[in-house]
Amino acid sequence: MKKQIDYGSYASYKETVKGLTENLKSLLGLSEEIALVNTAESIRETLEKTAEEHFEVAIVGEFKRGKSTLINAMLGQEVLPADVLPATATLNRVTYSEEPYVQVEYKNGKSERVDINKLEDYVTKLTAESEERAETVKEATVYYDTEFCKNNVDIIDTPGLNDDDQMTNVTLSILPKIDAAVFVISANSPFSQFEKEFLEKKMLLTLKLLHHLLPVFPIVYQNIHPKI
């Protein structure tokens, strides 16, 4: 009889993680021994993430499905830029900090700390100037005091899918690195063929652990973002 895994307590969870870590280390040794370079690298990344006890959740969906608005609802106020037009042009990571601010990491390796109220000037395509600047940004990390991120959890806002190829590729680049994804759909629009194919052929094949499908009901966000 197979041993049943007990997830009912934190101690049981830690014991399960310990056992899986030992198994991964054994697999790493075998992968290195038979020169499975890509497999070994993937296992190392998993071991590093496990050791950090860090959990990353990406908010994914077609453009104008309310991804940024959903995160703003979780944060309790409008922190991330949201608009009736496709807005998000970079990966925007929300992580915990008692002091709110933004650290912008550029593709050339430089970084810059900016005021949280200036975020839309760096990560959106709402103006020609902000779009040009966003093209130079690798990722923006929003440090914010939120209960959702207190226990080493990061929430990642992604550019809308099916807007343009560049934005879709930015979102695709993060999928192999995250632990879970919330796939946002709209209650006001039919589930599109693109969404169906992306969910089946990209997300469910790429993500290693958890998969969530979350419908967005605009009425929930009316008091936060009246344009929705």
C-alpha cells in the first residue's frame, strides 16, 4: 500500500518537502552523472527555490481582463496602473515591505528606486514616453504592506496576452519560473479560442505545480476602478 501524504499540518508539510528535497538531490546526482545538463539545471533551480521557501504567483490573462485591477482589489487600493486600454507593458512584482516604494530593474543591468505614485511612467504604454521607457525595463518590483505577501509570497502582474507578440512573450518568459498562476477571464466576454488554447497548450504544460482558473466579475472592483 502506498504511503498517504498528510498535508493537514505545517509539520507534515515540512516533512513532505524534506523528503522531496532528498529525492531531488538524488535525481540531480544522476542527471549530472549521465550529462543531462538541462534537467540538472532545472532541478538546481527547484532546490534553490525550495530552500528559499519563496512562492511566486503570476496573474495571467488576455489584455483587458482586469488582471491589474484584481491585484489592486487584493491590495485594497489602486497601486498598479489600470486603464480601459491595455496598460501593463512589463512584469510588475508585488512583494512585502512596510515602506511602499518601487525598484525598477532595467535590461541593461541598472536599477532605480522610484516613488510608487510614478509607477505608470515606467511600466505602461499609456503614453508614447512611458511605452518607450517600459521597453527598457526588465521588471518592476512594488514593495507594499499587504497581508497577501507577508509569508515570502510574490504576486506578479503580467502584460496582457493576445495584445502583441512582444507582450505575450514577456508573459511566456515567466511561466517556467513561477509556482502557481491565476488565469483571469472576464464575466462580460465569452471564453475565447485563444484563451482555451493558451490555457491548454501553454499554461498547463509549462507550470510545474498549481493551476487556477479565476473569473473576473467587474462589479467587485467598481469602488476601486470605476472604469471597469
